[in-house]
Amino acid sequence: MFKDILKLSSIPVIVASLCCLSPVVIVLAGLGSVAFASSLADTLYGDYKWLFRLAGLALLAVAIVIYLRRTRGICTIDDAKRRRNEVVNIVAITFAAGIAGYFFFLYVVVHYIGVFLGLW
């Protein structure tokens, strides 16, 4: 189940971190200068960070619904009511893993790559 939780939360974490990850990718791919990427990072993180976070949260919700339907066989509201504890546990653990993954990926991994590249 731990692998499933990591799979569920990995893509939404990356989507939520795109505000700061995209300037790093631009510099690493050679598509722009450090000055352009730094300006883009200021704009994306300063003005649009909540949109990226909401997109990541929405993607996490969609991933949980798909996981519950395909893997766990919970397709109807009656199934969800009968297996309420399982659904609540999966949602809570996945949400907590998503938040922890977001903070780790954005504020540790992306931050130190950006510092190394001279973006911030």
C-alpha cells in the first residue's frame, strides 16, 4: 500500500511544484538564461503559487478516486459507505503524503537545485 500512496501523490506533487520547478528546467535544458528563469520564478511563485497548489490538489483528488475505483473496487456510494474506514484512511494518508512530498520536493530538492544554478 505504501508504493500505491507514493504513486498516487508523486505526479500531483510535481504539478503543485511547477511554479518553481519550471524555471529550473528552463535553465537546465538551455532554453533561457538564469536572469529570465529567476524573473519567471518570482512571477510564478509570487503571483500564481496558489493556482499550482490547487491544480496539484485537484489532481490528487482525481488520482484517489481513480485508485479507489480501479484498485480497491469502490465504484458506488454504497460501496464507499460500507468501506468508509478504508476510504477515509486512504484519503488521509495520501493527503498527508502529498503535503509532505510537496514540502520536501519544493523546499528541499528544487530549492537547492535553484541555489546551485544561481536562480535564488
